Amino acid sequence: MQQIGKPVKGKDFVGREKELFLLMEYIKMGQSVVLIAPRRFGKTSLVLEALSQLKKQKYYTTFVDIFTNPTLELLSSSITQEVLKNHNLHQQFAKAKNSAVAMIQNIKLKTVLEDFQFIVGFVDDNKDSWELLSESVDFVDNFAKKHSAKMVCAYDEFGDIKKFDPRGNLIKMFRSKIQRHTSSTYIFSGSYESVMQNMFVSAKAPFYRLAHIIHIDYLEKSSITAYLKNKFKDLKISLPDNYVEGIVETTMGHPYYSQLAVQQVVLFSVFNKRIPSLDELLNQMLITEKDYLEKSWEDISNNREFVYTIRAIAENSKNIYTRLKTKNINVARATKTLEGMGVLFKDNVKGYYLSDPLLKQWILKKL
Ligand SMILES: Nc1ncnc2c1ncn2[C@@H]1O[C@H](COP(=O)(O)OP(=O)(O)OP(=O)(O)O)[C@@H](O)[C@H]1O
Ligand SMILES: [Mg+2]
């Protein structure tokens, strides 16, 4: 069955050749990179693919998801554990980190503990969590140095670091440490665009010029079309002419929605013993994503200017200035902010459009 939502790898990882090439070239130059895209555009998949290829080229790798670590202690332990994975010591660490005796008696960890004594601090409940994190952040680089290796370290959902850091001190700590690391290169990825924007893009941002910015777009239509055709063939589902092209037309090559379409065609045909029409498929997808879409709308609809602007753009992105003139809406301000939030994309030919193609359809149908 078609599973969606988790990062994809192997033959389900479609396209992204250019992004992957660029990302890896920067890393090899020692240039840190930040990947920015709206939710479900395939950031994590891309990062994991890059790490897996770099690992084959003898890089040490570390992958930490800030979002899944609710406390500073867990974040620190997750960083340390991921670093230790490079020497296959992560399970030893996981087993030993709750008991001083287990930690000290662990023969495999012994040599690491000699060089990196801070690790013993994980068993100490009273240990200052800030210090533990600070040591862990440096451990990434120090461990690589110790073993004369090159390290590539990815912090996924990096914007989420704000949850620990209302005053911005943690960010400063990260920055001052990372700048000094000479054996490590970093990939930061995130989806809260305005947050990432404030961290990396604007001139006042703490990480300004520290990392090269790559924006991730939809998958190329030709790659996703070929993938979907193959996928349906494998699933022994035969489709009318231009059906897959119709899917890609709707999803615009959005990775998650393209995979969702496959899943929903399969489910529909199991239940109804026939293939859904493209309209039925779209409805099915809207039903499945109802909660997510409502939530997305809720996040933006508390602002009157946004609501008018987005609706106008969803209906037709032409002449929005004239159409909204009478409503006393500052379209320029709204579009700019929404673009910064990743809600809108801008194209020289098409003008502004919604980055989430299903949200567009949802708005057209519901509002
Ligand atoms: N390169 C790709 N080829 C095919 N499908 C993909 C690709 N990238 C992502 N997907 C699809 O999109 C889904 C989301 O991918 P992924 O988790 O990598 O995105 P993300 O941007 O990290 O999402 P989130 O914002 O939820 O963290 C995957 O489960 C998969 O179905
Ligand atoms: Mg992700």
C-alpha cells in the first residue's frame, strides 16, 4: 500500500537532482546551507538523501530534528546520540545515559568518555541543561576532528528552536559555536518561512550570511509524471489517457499531494471497483486533508487583508489590485507578508499563486 507522510527514499524519492547536486556541492565546499520550503515539500527527504550520499563519500553525518525534541535535555542527548552513531555507539549511549554505573562500566563507551567527559553529565539530573546543549553542539565538530573526519550536520525544523528561546540567547550560542567549527558543515531546514526568514535572510538575522539559502520548489512535472505512471503500472491500475497529467495539473508537482493522489486512487478503486474521475479524486483528497486544510486556513484567516487577498488570488491571480481596490485592502503589503510566510509563491508570468494547490481548491469550493 502507498504510505504517505514519512520522508521518502530509494525509488520513491523522485527528482530533486538539481537541488541535491547543489546542496552537496555547497557542503563539499564547506559552505553551510539553509533549505526553506512550505510544509510537506520534501525538505526532510532531501536532507536525508543528501546525508546518505555524503555518508557513502566518507562523511560523518548527524541528523537532528528540533521539532521532535521537546526539552533541551532531549535535544542535547539527541545530538550526542546522532554523533555517536557514526561509530555505532548510539545504542550503547542510549542504554547507559540513565545510570552512572552503566555509563562508567560501559566498555565500548570508555574511550569516548575519556575524550569527551561531558557525556557523563547526561546521567546527572542536576546538570545544567544549557551547558549540556552547549557541549553537545560542539561535540559534533570535536568528534569529527578527533577522528580526522569531515562532518555534515543537519538541523531539521530549525525554526522550532524558538520554542526554547524566547530571548534569542540560544540562537546566539548556536551561531557563535557553529561559526568556529572547522570540520563541520551545516544544513538547516525549516518550514515556518517567516521564522526562517528572520533567522537567515534579513540583514539583521542572526544567521545572516552564515548559510547559503536554497528554496525548494515543487517537483518537476516531467519527473513526477513519469514516477506516477510507473507507480500505477506497478500497482496494476490502468488509467484513462491524460489521467496522470490531470493529477499533476492539480497538484502542480507538489510532492505530498502527488503521493496522496496515488493513495486515494487505490482506495477509491478498491471500494468502488472503478477509477475515480479526476473530480472525484480531488474531492477524495480534500476530504482526507480536511483537518490540515482547515488548520492552514485558520492560521491565515485571522487577518482581513489576508482573507481578501488570498481569495482573490485563488479565484484568479490577474488584476487583484483593481479588484480589491474598493475593499480598501493594501494588496502589496498582504502579498508581501504572505509570500514571506510561504503561503504565496510568485512567478514572473503567473504573478502570485497559492503554494498549497489543495488549499486553493479548498478555498474555491468552501468559501
Ligand atoms: N522527492 C520526493 N519524491 C516523491 N515524493 C516525495 C518527495 N519528497 C517528498 N515526498 C512526499 O511528500 C511527503 C513529505 O515529505 P517530507 O517529510 O520529506 O517533507 P517535509 O517538507 O519535510 O514535510 P514537513 O513539513 O511535514 O516536515 C512524503 O511523505 C512523500 O509522500
Ligand atoms: Mg520535515
